[in-house]
Amino acid sequence: MSKRTKKVGSVGRFQARYGVRVKTRIKNVEVIEKAKHYCPRCGHKTVKRLGTSIWRCKKCGVTFAGGAYQPRTEPGQNIEKILRGEMVPEIIKEREEEKGDEKQ
């Protein structure tokens, strides 16, 4: 049996090894990983992790790929915004400025 305490939670299994900073980082990742997340399709808080980057909603049954430890990563959200037209990447802005300078 692994020992667990209120302070360190699931990383109590490492006991006196690895140091506080490493164990704190692992704890933060594991808390996010094991929590329930919102489904992108139905909106219910029933998404759980099946494996690395594989997530499934228990309500509607949709299976999708996401981040390794959270279903929606920050770069993934930025790409979704670009595809919807809400955000223009810096590279496109620079190219448009260069084309504008060439025309004049």
C-alpha cells in the first residue's frame, strides 16, 4: 500500500525521493489529468482520459484526441480560433504588411 497524505496527495507514493518541486509539479499535472472535463460536443462535465491524448465523454460517447494531460491545450485552442476566423496569426499579419509595402 502506498502512503498518502493531505498535503501531497497521490505523490505520497514517492515518499522521501525526488524533492518537493518535482513532486509538486507531478501533483498539479495529475490533478488536472484525473479531473472531469467539459465535453466539446454536449457540454456536460463527463469527459475522462482513456489513454495518452485520448478522451471520451461518458454522456454522449464521443471519443476525441486532445492533449496528453488535458483535453484542450492552449495551442489547440489557438488553432480553433484561427480556423473560426477569430484570430489572425502573426505570420499572416507580417506577410500582409510586406505585400502592402511592395505595392506602394
